[in-house]
Amino acid sequence: MSEVDRLPAVKQGRWFYGGLTACPVRIVHHYTLYGTHDPEDPPELAADQFAECFYIRYHPPGPHESWHDGGVALSLREAVFLAQRKLGPVVQWDN
């Protein structure tokens, strides 16, 4: 999903690994909800869909060249809650 990684962040900040190590997190706005591409899944899950969505991208501790997938949500508010649920209750947002 390198295309998603090149999109500008609509919200960014830091999450704290182990409560101490600050690591970057960002949410990007996109219009393609990527499917699983698994032929055994129903078509509505397997195929990409045109939909407004928000992808959560983050780095774990240490040096990393690519962003990790933190999930996708259909609204910015839902993406913020999803990021906090996945990365821990303390996420500090810059904007």
C-alpha cells in the first residue's frame, strides 16, 4: 500500500510503545477501500471499492523505512478511536 503511504496526513502524532518510547502515527484520507483480493471471500470483501476512508499508519520502535498498517475506518473520528484502541490509550495528536 505504498500509495497510501505517500498521501499527506490529515492527523498525525505519537503513540507510546510500552508507555515510554514515542513512535509516529498518522491518519491519511483516501478514496479506495482496499479489498482482501482473496477469491474465497465474498465479492464485497475481496474487491476494492470506491469509498471515502481513513487509513491508520504507524511505526513501531526502532528504525523502519515503511509504515505499518493500523487499519482503516470510514470516518476520521472512527480512525482516531481505532488508532487509540490498537496503539494504546495515550496517543498524542499534533493537529
